Amino acid sequence: MRDSTEHWQKILASGFTSVQELLKYLDLPPDLGSNSAQDSFKTRVPLRFAAKMQRGNPSDPLLLQVLAAPQELQLNADYHTDPLQEATSNPIPGLIHKYANRVLLTVTGVCAINCRFCFRRHFPYSDNNPGQQGWQQAMTYIQQHPKIEEVILSGGDPLLASDQVLERLFASLEAIEHVKTIRIHTRVPIVLPERIHPNFVKLLTARRFRVVVVLHCNHPQELDDAVRMACKRMQKHGCLLLNQTVLLKGINDQSAILSTLSQSLFDYGVLPYYLHLLDPVQGAQHFDLSLQQALRIYQDLQSQLPGYLVPKLVREKAGMAYKMIMGNGAHPGFETA
């Protein structure tokens, strides 16, 4: 287990942490990036992910997801640092409780890759690093709320925690009888598939509860044989694999791209789950589409796929205790312009 851990951690450490280094690697001019934008939200791109980008192409869909760009510095009153008002549902450090029968644990504040549209790019992780004592508080909170049936592990990316940390966390959750499902939201199998080594998968699935892994994949160009192997490994051990995608201007805002993504993921044993409209986070407004544009794309997508491969088009709104399904007959209260 130690050798496997050291392997993926070394790979992670070899990635890009400078927008200028990334642009140089891709044979692109340095003025495409913004050091000021990088100062407010760090660049972090695994070499494996960068290697999938097309050199010399400033519009590469993978590059655009991670490029610290000057547009991030343009302030807009309609975009916020806490777009979902998670601070109001954060009763103790490291735990968010805004859904009746589910809680979310921010296992770590670190990701394998920093996506520039991340709705938690301004999240106060330093205030939500509970430590050992804090995790015990979280377990006590879950124990005292018997309606909680599902625990969602998020972050950051929870799979960047060590096997030892995750094993202790799983054991603590397994001891709480009313917890039936563990859901893990992660980009790691896509950008760092080496993390999904056999020992990790065994510790993940050697539990009484159901394990659901929600991948975050936004473009078919992100997929390759290593990702397929990681997905098949988790599926073989009984994990239910789902995917959620963020609809992003200039990246995947074409039904043909989304259709290919759904079909490719299905070949990997992954079912499309959500197609998210962008959360209005400050610094990401250049990725946004109007609802009318999104609905047109979604209608085209529905015409290209069987129903089980069409993800639900959803939007989150601050203060709402559920995601709103858009699509046919958009949710009332939202403009369509």
C-alpha cells in the first residue's frame, strides 16, 4: 500500500503549479495567462491532464478549464464568493448540512486539479479543517441526527486524503447504523487514475454500506485507457459510478460533445447523472451560458441519446434544499433569457 501511495503522490507532485509553465509546455504565448488571477486561486494541473491538451491551441477545451485567465479579475455583482451560501449550512467545521437526509464532509481542501469554474474557489478551507477532534464532532453530529442516511465526501477532493485517513473515516461512519450510503465526489479517477490502485479500492468497498462514486468529467478528451481501467476497477468491486458535468461556454456547449461524453462514459461503466448549470461564483462568469442557450443544447442532446444516457439538467440556488431540475418546462422563477 505504501508503494502505491508514494507512486500517485509523486505523480501529483510533478504537475504544473504555474500558469506560465503550463503555457510554455503547450507552446502558447505567456500573455494568455494571468499571474494576478493565479494569485487568488492557484494553478494546479497534473502532467497527465496537460498531456491530453493540444499544443499550440489556445482554445483547447482542457486548457480552458484550468487556465488562470484575465477575465477572472472582472468583478460582476451577479457572481459571488459563496454562490450557494454554504456558510449558512456549516454547523461545525468540515460539515455542511443543507439536505434533510444527507450531510457533506469536506475531507480536504486540496484538489488534484484546480478548475477555474469551481464554485468553492473562495471557500474558507482554513476554517473547515477540523482535525482529529473536529472529525469526532462531525461523527457525533451525524450520530445525533438519525435521519441522515447518506454521507457525501467532498472537498477539495476527498480521494487526495491518504488511505489511512480514509480508512479511519470509513470505519467511523460504518459504526453509525443509520448511515447506509457513502457518496464520493471526485475528479481524481479522471486526472490522477493512478490513485485508484487495488489496495485503495479494497479498503473503499470492504464495508457494509453502499458506495457511490460521482466522477466530475466535462469533456470526452479527458478520457483515456488509464481512466477506463480506474473506472472498471471500482465497478468490479461494487461501486456505483455516476458522472456530473458542468455546462461550460466554449468548452462543452455543443450537444455533439455532450453526447460523445455520455456514450464514452457508458463504455467505461459510468452513468450520466447531472449536467450542471454554472454556479454563479466570482471569477467564473466567462464560462456562463444563458438558460435559454442551455435549454437549446439540452433539447438537442435529448434527441441524440436514449433516456438513460441523458443527464439531468440541474441548477442549484442558494437557500434551496434540493437541486432544481430544468429541461422540459424550466423550473418556475428562473429567467429564460
